[in-house]
Amino acid sequence: MRRTFIFVLTLLVCAPLFAQEAKSQEITPAQLWTILEAGNKTFVAGSIAYTQLKTERSQLAAYQSPPVTILSCSDSRVPPELIFNQSLGTLFVIRSAGNVVDDFGIASIEYAIAQGYTKLIVVLGHSSCGAVVASLGGADPATPALTALAMRIRSSFVGIPYDSRDPKNVQRAVEMNAKAAAVSLLARSKLIRDAVLTEKVKIVTANYDLSTGEVKRVD
Ligand SMILES: [Zn+2]
């Protein structure tokens, strides 16, 4: 599947003659999620191509309007653009170990909403997340910042043992942590909360499987 976002963005952004048409074709959060799912299927199949980067760079040099914000882990195996088969200008990405947000992450998302970019926020956890595994037990974190991260992630664990040896336990913790991050966005930001309550923005919580490449909703 070609990168549908670029087509939509071209209509919305780069061609004033299409203004009326673009308005009638305004894309919904549900449609955006469908596009991401389709892109993920392409990624799972094992081959994606970036053949229009020069054109896309040119079109987007002076402007962006990425309709999707992704909050994901910093893990090198979870690059949002690749796993959703998206290119330049489509994803506004906030990444941290364990896909948690601090004030600056919240500010980044608020900025994207305030600019009118974001219609869909995806909070993306992933299988075998090292930050979650570390937060489930083992050695004490080595620094105050790492301790703060582990404490934040641990605060999302409800009713699960602090034991990272069982993969099912780890996966439960990963999903709890992702759901907690989504709730945290609503709890900590009035701007995000209002955007969701007025249905201008939708939040989806999902999990990425490192082995299969599949993204599935967990909310
Ligand atoms: Zn991770």
C-alpha cells in the first residue's frame, strides 16, 4: 500500500485548488487508525520502500501537519515510521524508555494538538520492553533518573507479581504500562483531555510484537 497519509496531506496542505475537496475528505481518527493498520500489515509482510523521499522533502520543507501522534518506547526495534509504513510528515513522535511521558513529552503532544495537527494519539507499548522488565524487579536502578522511570512504570502495575521471569507477566505489565500512559495524558493535561472529550482527538493504546511485527490494540 502506498503511503496514504502523503496523498491526504497533499490534498489538505499543498494544493489550494483542492481546498473544498479536502474539506469534504477530512480524515477521521478511525480512518487514520485503519491506515496505520494497513501500513503495519505491509511492514509485517516484510518489505517496504521509500521511493518518493525527494518529492516528499520538497513538499514538506516549509510545512507539516502530521495527523497522528505516537508515544512509543525508545527501543531501537520499535521505529514508528517503519512499523506503520509511513514516511516524512505523517507521524509526530514522542519516544522514551518505557513509553512514559514527562512534562516535556506532554508539552510536545499539546503543541501538536494546539497546532491542529493531531487527530489520533497512539500509545504504543511493545513486547519484552526492557524498561518494563527492569521495573518488574531485579537490580536497583543505577541513577536517580532511572529510579524515577522505574517508579513511574511500577505505579501502573496492579495485581501482578514483581517477577519478570514469566513472559506472560511481562506482557501484562507492558499492557498495563501503556494503558497507564494513555490515562496519564488525560489526567495531566487539560488541553489533551478537552481535545479527547470533544472528540477532536482519539487515543488508541496498542502493543507491538517484536517477533511478528504486528501492532494490536490493547485498549
Ligand atoms: Zn521498551
